[in-house]
Amino acid sequence: MTSPFDAPVPEPTPEDRDARQQYVLPLVVRMERATPPGRTDALETSARAVLTLLNDPRVVEAEGEWAERVAAWEDARIRKVVRRARGGEWRRAGELPGITVTGREAEVRVFPPVPLDGWPKELAKLQVSGTDLEEAGPVDPPAPGVPVLWLNPELEMSAGKTMAQTGHAAQIAWWRLDDTRRKEWAESGFPLAVRTATPEAWSELVASGLPLVQDAGFTEIAPGPTVALEGGTRYCPTPRLRRP
């Protein structure tokens, strides 16, 4: 007998999502003048920050402090905005409820969703622009077996915009996993890689049926696919039929 929980659940239409209260997930990247992080490290760290929040007890437990806000955010348009901070700005941001995730050089703090027009003043004053980053050194090939978030080689995006996109892709990966594999991924520290595909490889990735992040076109670029998620065999099984 087929369980009703195995049946597909219709996704809300764009109109349904737009009619709901809109939330945004704030992320802040630390960008000190003398020691900015490398671009790829910042992209990977932002993706892991999103995953860390989604796995936090304050989100996953039924009575979790952030559970209701995250559920409301996921039921509307799923927006993420990356801002930059340094010095005292970074220290003040760190005093707000959130989670700081570190990479090799990068530090990214993720906060529970806030209403689109209700940012805390400590975050609202931070700049979105100026998040261009260079690589700190050579970028190695992805480690075998880890999920790879492939960037569209035809698009030019700031590091901040790309960090939001890699966060979206990581969230899609999280939705595709069962509880056992989520636990495995979390316990291993959410290993993943972000790389830019070659034009030839990008065409193959898009045609392969892999999940794509479709940008809504609100900010820097026109609507369309920006990131393709290629799952490592250890972490991404057959997609689930319904969102958690």
C-alpha cells in the first residue's frame, strides 16, 4: 500500500508565494581591508553557513526559537542577501543572534530570517555593494565524492550575489536528503565545493537534469539558471518527492 506521505505535494504557485509575508535570510561576510577572504573560500563558507542554520536545533526542533521564521521564509520567496562588514560593524553584527561559520580565511555570519522591510538596524546599515573578491591562491580540483556547486561561466556576478546563489544551491541539496544523510553531512562538517564550469561542461550540466538555481532577476542579472548542483554520490540520492 502506498503511504500518503509518498505522494507528491503540489508546490505553491509564484502568486501564492508572493501573497505571503516576505522574509529574507541575512548573511554577513567579514571583509577587513588588509585581509579579505579568497573568493572561492567565501562562496563555500556562505553555502556551509546556510546549511549550518538549517541544521541548527533552533530550526529543526518543533519548538525551536527560529523554526517558525524559517518555515515562513521557506513558504514565501526564498531570498538571501549578503552584506559586508569590518571592524566595529562586524563586532556589532556578532552580538545579534546568529551563527558564524569559518572557512580557510572567510568568516560568514548567518542570521535567522527577518521580514523584508524589518532588518535590524545593525544589519540594515551594512553595505551590499563592494563585495568583489579575488582568489587568495590556486583553486584545487574538488575533492572526490563531495557535492559540487557549478557556477554559470557566462554570468558575471559580485561575490556577494554569488554567495547568495551558492546558499540557494546548498539549500536545494539539503532538501534532497533523507534524515540519515543529513546527519552524515552535518557530522562531517558539510564538505562541498564551488567551481565555475567550462562553457561546454555547463551546457552538459544544464541538459543533464541536475537541479538548477533559477535566479528571479531582482538584482544584478536577468532571470535564469546561475548554479547547477552536482551531488557527490555520498550525499545526494534520488530526489525526495516532497519538500520537508
